[in-house]
Amino acid sequence: MISPLAYVHPDAHIDPTADIGPFAYIEDNVEIGAGTRIMANASVMHGSRIGRDCTVFPSAVVGAIPQDLKFRGEETLAIIGDRTVIRECATVHRGTASKGQTVVGSDCLIMAYSHVAHDCLLHDHIIMSNATQLAGEVVVEDYAILGGGTLVHQFSHIGQHVMVQGGTRINKDVPPFVIAARDPVQYCGINSVGLARRGFSREQVSAIQDIYRMIYSPLYNISQAVEHVLAELPDSEERALIVEFIQSSPRGIIRGSL
């Protein structure tokens, strides 16, 4: 249903089962999937692609042009997966020539006043708590939870199943399965509660703890620690994910606790 009080560009593609509320603003080159609800005063702008069964709350903006001075009006996208919720006054900007698209995956919750900048890539099941701010080209992997007021520097990479304490400033990469907190940001143990809730066994959690004890050992630098992990700890999917993340990090990972 489209409210007669909404503005919907005639070239927008709206599924017949979508619900467009009064005073919503829908531009051209927009696609909105089945069962999605665009609430009153929300804006879905040129280049937006919103999947099935999403909800965009009042005053949220999807697909605005990036706040990047290098942007020259190129055709780019802002893509939202299925069943994702974008709360009041949150903003998701579309991409630039760098990546061509900003992506927020499925089953995500982007809470009020949060910002997803140009060319970010958010995987699935991510929670961005109120007023979390992602700068350009940030990557956030599955099941990460960012506490309220988290600030993430451009090009940073946050691994899967990470928990970030509210108010934390992220300026390095955060490897998978950990808790990141304090100022300046530090490794503060693994996200054992979150891992248990998501079905990781005690043995898996214990193995991840052993890996990070070695990674953040005061006896080694990070490169040496990775060599010891590969030589001395059992092979596993989790070990492979952690090692690959660290070895592919151009920014370096967050430091250990003091």
C-alpha cells in the first residue's frame, strides 16, 4: 500500500506488498522488496535497493549521496538486504567510484542516529547501537555488535562475532571473536557469551582463547605469535579465520590489554 500523502517517483520499482507511509519520499532508480515498510517521513533516494521484509523508520535516509569530496555524481548504489531494520534518523549513504556500492546485509539492526558511510560493507546479523558512526569503506563481518556511540575510522575491518564496547573509538582492525573496549581501544578477551549463544561449543571457545593468549602474549610481536599459533596449536576453522584476518590486515590489529 502506498499512502496518497507519500511522494513516489514513477520510475521507482515498489513491490505491491510493500507499505509506503505518509510523507515518505521515494526517488527514481529505487527498488523496494516485498513486505518492506517505509514509514512516515523516511527518505529512500536514487540508487537504493531494499530487500524483503525490511523496516525503515521515520526520518531515516537510505541512498543519499556520499559525504566524500571525491564524489562526482557517478551512478552508485546503496543496497540493503532482507529483514533489516533501520531506525529513526539513521543514514546509509550510497557508494563512490571506489567500490560502487554501500552494502548492509540481511537481518541487521541499524539503531537510531547511526551512520553507514560510502562504500561500507556490512555482512549479516549485525547490530549497530544508537549513534554508532562508520566512516567510509569500513567492513563489518557477521554477528558483530557495536555498542552505542562507537566511532570507526575509515578503512577499518571488524571481524565476525566481535563485541565492541559503547563509546569505543576503532582505529585498527578488530580480529574475529573478541571484545574490543577502553580508550585507546584494546583487546579485552574473547566474546565467550556471544559465541555460546550462537552455538559454539566449549571446546571451540577454549581453542579460540588459546589462540588469543598466544597472539597477545608479551613474549612475541604479532607476526611471531602467528607463527607460534600455526606451529603449536591445532588446526581448526577458527584458527584459519583468525590467522587469515591478521595476515591480511593492512592497518594492523588492535593492541593487547596492558
